[in-house]
Amino acid sequence: MPVYAYIGLEPNGKKRTGVIDAASNAAAVEAVEQRGLMPVSVDAHTEGRTNGLKRASTRVRPSQVHQ
């Protein structure tokens, strides 16, 4: 399962970061929301050829956030 790093805001505005396993970017955004956070960004991580992590950054659009 892909790994996603996220930045989210708590209701009081405090920034929180973390890593989450999810089947897709949309599932990662939903999982961040289920933690009570407003997603700011979600980055998909994949193995790179250099033994490090390669990031594919995706900015979360307001229309992707469930109200």
C-alpha cells in the first residue's frame, strides 16, 4: 500500500504532520479528515532508484475536502 505524508490543520489552527498508508491520494485525504484535521497537502512517496524516497507532491484543493 502506498505511503503518504500529510500536513493538516487542527480546528484551533495548529499544524500537524504525519505519515499514513492509503490505497490512493483520495483515500489519504479522507483518512486525514477522519483524524479531525483539515488537509493542507498530501505527498505520495515511492521508492526511488537512489535508495531514498522520491516525493510526488499533491496540493489538496478545497473541493477535495469533505464538509
